[in-house]
Amino acid sequence: MLLEGKKAVVTGGTRGIGFAIVETFLKNGASVALFGSRQETVDKALDLLGVGAGDLGRGSRDHGGLGTLDLDALLLERLGDS
């Protein structure tokens, strides 16, 4: 696959162009962290993508108010440090 072993962070990835980017990256083998403005839109995007919450990194502004340190921890947990 074209993006096998690559890692991506997509903010605004729950709709429109952002969603299409997430979908394309996943189809091409990338590991993706998906972020949106509301938990409901993140959950809907995960359903549409056919992935579970544990299958890719995700977060929203209204779900615990992810700050920079929380975001760093989530990305390290989901995508690794390489």
C-alpha cells in the first residue's frame, strides 16, 4: 500500500474534505488520528469509516477538552513515537 507505515493527524476529519482525506489515508495503509469539533461527529465518522474507537486515534474539543499535553499523549498512544 502506498502509505503503509505512515502516520497522519487529520483535524476537521469528520466531514467534507477532511473526511475524504481520512478515508483515503486509511485505504492506503496509513495510521490516522482523527479529530473533530464535537464527539457526535467523531462517532458518526467512525461509524461511516467502519472502524471502532480503538482502531484509530480520535478526539473532539468537547470531549474532555483535549489540551496540547493530552493530544500528545493520545498521539503517542495511538500512533507511536516513530
